[in-house]
Amino acid sequence: MKAAHAAVRGGVTVLEIVMSTPGALEVIEDLCRTYPSLTFGVGTVLNAADARKAIGAGAQFLMSPGTVTEILHDLEESQVLYIPGVLTPTEVLSACSAGAKVVKVYPVSVMGGETYMSALKKPFPLIPMIASQGIKIGSIRGYMETGASAVVLSDAIFDKEFMTVGKFSEISELASLATFEALQAMK
């Protein structure tokens, strides 16, 4: 929870808490209560039951590493955005045909990073894509220039060593650097 607050202090306005985080739902509840003007969601949602729990905790969006069709159908009429994970053109088409409005390209870095993002985006210029996995501060602009609508910076901001030893001011600093870079990339 302290790490999430540190990221917000650093300027992050959209934050995903992964379902495997200890107390993830309590963290979402706390963040939504403390920062009602910001956007919080739950990631690594693998089934509809967890999706319902996350929404009950206040999640405004859900992400999965793949497409969970049951979640997609459950949220068709909802204000909660579901962002399924995709990796191939076939998966992009399948997710969008099933109703996805936005997709998460995961794991983008192991497929070639920015080069892969550019290639995948080319046949789908109107489908918003979020680049996820292995993205570092310093490469945000590159991903945005290749067509990513947003990037997931989990390990880049939530450095495992800083988390372990409680260096939350350093997490705030990383969040601030990432936020600045993202704002510059959007100009």
C-alpha cells in the first residue's frame, strides 16, 4: 500500500494493482477513497469471480494477461473497462471481435519491444494498445511513437529492491521520472 501511495505522490494518475498483490482489494479500496479523482484498476484478473471482487473494491478498469471471454461479456454494459491481453494479430482480432475496446500487448519486451509494437500496430491503427512487460523509464517515448496508447511500467517504478527495504521516496522519484517522460512523449 505504501508503494502505491508513493507512486501517486510521484505523479502517477492511473495505477494498476495486480491481483496477486497481498491485500490487493484493500489497496484498491484505500486508493479509491484517498484519491477519488485518480483512476485505479486491478491487473492479472484471471476469472470472472475475481473481476467481480475487484469491481466491488472500486476498480475502474481490469487487465488480464490474456482474453477472459467471460469477463469481457460480463462487462459489456459496464462502466468498468476490461483490457484483455493479446500478443498476436489473431489475438487482437479475436479480442476486438468479442467486444474489447482496448488491448494490452503482453509480454511485449520478449517479442522485440518497440519494433514488435510497431509491427503489431500497423494493421490495427484504430485499436488502442497498451504496451506491457519489461518497459523501462527511458523507453516510454519510443513505445508511444510506435503506436502504444499507454505503457505499463510495473517493475520500472516498483523496483523490487526499493520495495523490499521500504525506499518509498525512491519509488516516488521513479514515478515522477516516468510521469515526466510520458507527458513529454504526448506533446
